[in-house]
Amino acid sequence: MASAERSVLREGVVAGLIGAAVVAVWFLGFDIVRGRPFLTPGLLGAAVFQGVTDPLGVSPTFGNVLGYTIIHGLAFIAFGIVAASLMAVSEREPALFLAFVILFASFEVFVFAVVGALGKSMLGALVWWAILIGNLLASIAMLWYFFRAHRALPRTLIGSWGRVLREGIVAGLLGAAVVALWFLAIDWIQGEPLRTPKLLGTGLLRQSDPVAALVSYTVLHGLAFALFGIIGALLIAGAERQPLFVFALVIFFTAFEVFFTGGVLIAAKWVLDEIAGWTIFVGNLLATVVMLAYFFAGHRELAQRLTAAWAEED
């Protein structure tokens, strides 16, 4: 029993340190791109230790950065220990893994609540989507560590769904790469390489610095396509059992086109004055074709069944 408790404690501490390190490295890179290294921990340290609510004129100091880094690390260690305890219990009763998922979701909400309590101006300076991505990356790293230590649990929980998740991520990244290459070619022909992602980063993510706009939009673009691919993979898996899910897949891909265009219109209509609408449509259409080709290449039987059904209708 004592050995098991030490194992859970050790796992929790290591997982927490991994999560804290991932967030720290993410924000270090993000702040360097913005041209202000250590700005994020400096602002948070000033808010925690000095009660600062207005980031205007605040510069990172060694004391604030170091103090916040220590608190940040301890908070992640505490979170890691709780997560490790739930992971250990989930091995004996897999249904309790739901509590593990709820813990990670609650952690995201808690972080936003704390930052939001510091004031709207502070949240704006820290950039909400960067906080979301940082914690998401930390969650992925911690889950990777936990599942490496508990290899039997993923098979118990998801079984064949592991393949669905892998297919979805690969398909999403393929789609993101196709769109990125398409706009790279368009921008190159127009004599302004990387113009489109910079404009979208400026318009949708409110980044004034061109490099920050480029990096932030590229990261968010990749994550959005990965999530899109996972949903598509789930629908493909459903279609193997019930072919009617193919219609849901078509509706989903169509809705994606409408959603992206609508999002640009709502967030930054002026972007469409700079980027031809047909290039957005064609880029997403090419991504859709590549993703569907990848899905059906891995599900040849489904493709054959759909082709045969189409031929019978004719």
C-alpha cells in the first residue's frame, strides 16, 4: 500500500512538472515572438504579488517572474497528484475515468476564471487563446505521460477508438497542410509570401505584430483542423456500421465551409476585402478532398459499398 501511494505521488509530481514546463516553454516562445520575453509570467507575478490589474507600463522583473514560476509549478504539481490518484482508481474501475476527464476540463475553466478575476485589461494583455493553447498542450503532455505509465488503461477505455482518434488527427493535419500550401502558393504568386495567415491572425486573433499573427494563426489553424478531423473520423466509423452517417459527414464538411466564412464575416469582415472569397472556398475544398481521400483509403470496404449503392441507383 505504501509503495502504491509513493508511486501515485511520484507520478503526480512528475506529471505536474511536465505540464508546468510545457506551459512555461509555450509562453516563453510566445512572448519572444511578441518581442517581450517573460512578459506573461511577469504580468501574472505582478498581479499575484503586487495586486496589479492594469498591465499598462508593467515590465517583467526577476522577482515577479521567479515568484510566479514557483507558484505555477506548485499548482501544477498539486493538480498532477490529484490526476494521478484518479488515474490509479480508474485502473480498478474504468468508469471513474470520467472524473479524470472532468478534472482536466475543470482545470481549464479554473485558469480562465482566475485570469478573468484579475481584470479584463489583464486578460487582454495575456491573450486568452494563448492561455487556452498553453493549457491544452500541457494537458496533452500530462495525458501522454500518464498513459505511458498505465498502458492497459487506454485499451480498456477506447479499444478500437484509438485508431479513430489517430485517423482523425492525421486527416486534420493533412487538411491543414493542404490549406497552408494553397495559400502559400497564392500569396507567392501575388508577390507577398505568408500574407494570408498574417491577415487572418491580425483579423481573427487581434495580433498587431505580423510574426505573432503568423505563428498564432498557424497553431490555431492546425488545432482546429485536428479537431475537425477527429469528428470526421468518428462519422466515418459510424458510417461503417450505418451508411446513413455518410450524409451526416457531407453535412458536416459543408457546415465547416459555412462556419469558417461566417466566422470571418463576424470577427473581421475587412479580411474578405483583402482575400478573394474564392481562394478560401477552393482551399477548404481541396482540404476536404484530401481528407476524404485519406479516410476512404483506410476504409476501402465502405468506399466500395457506397460506390456499389450509387451504381445500383443509376
